[in-house]
Amino acid sequence: MKKESEDHIQQECLVWYNLEYCTLAKNPRGVCYSIPNEGAMQMGREIMGQLKGKVSDLVMKIIQKTTGIMTHRLKLTGMKEGVSDTHIILPNGKILFIEFKTSTGYQSKEQKDFQQVIENLGHTYLLVRNLKEFQYYIRLYEK
């Protein structure tokens, strides 16, 4: 049995939103986009995991250094830890900040802090664990 992942849940939800829900005579359509705020570090860890024991320590250090440089550049251009995975701007003007988690996943301190800021600003922050929950929230907030 394949292990459930946040990426899979997010993909399933966004495919449903963009290819099914928004195409059902929705005019105007909502806007949905992801925030790859962990991309460089995650990619570096995955590459290092795949290469561990197969390449020299020097190559591993180069990958680590490159990942650090990429992350630094992303932070300088606005990447922020804890930002929700996806933002959806509904046709009615509501903005949803959505964090995807597995059934056993939990928010980091930075994610909880970001949630508090968003809610203090009067916006909606949602923790979504599966497609059914996502569909419920979209229909609820689009009214």
C-alpha cells in the first residue's frame, strides 16, 4: 500500500478544483496556485538522499552548499517559512489559505504562526487532510 503524502493530497485537490469544479459553468473562475516555499531545501535533501553512499563527500558538500545558496536567494525574494501550501481566490472575492496535511500530519510552529497572522487579518486559513474536506470547504466558502 502506497504511503499517503501531503503532495498527493494537494495534487488530488487541485486537479479536482481546476479540472472539474471550475469547469462546471464557473464564470468567472477562481484562481488557485501553490506556494513552493520549501522547494530548494526539499529538493536538496531528496538529491542527497538518493546519492548518499554513491558519490564522494566533496560532491555531497557541493550539493549542500548549492542548496543553501538557493534557499538564501529565495528568502531574499520573499520566501517565508510557514506559508500555506495553496491560496485560492474565489470568484466572490474570498481568499482561502490552505495547508495540506496527511491524516497524522501536524503543523510546524511557523505554520501555526502564519495561521494566526492570516486569521488576525480576517482571512480564512484551512487545514485540509483529504479531497472530501477540500470539496466541502470550497463549496462552503464560495457561497
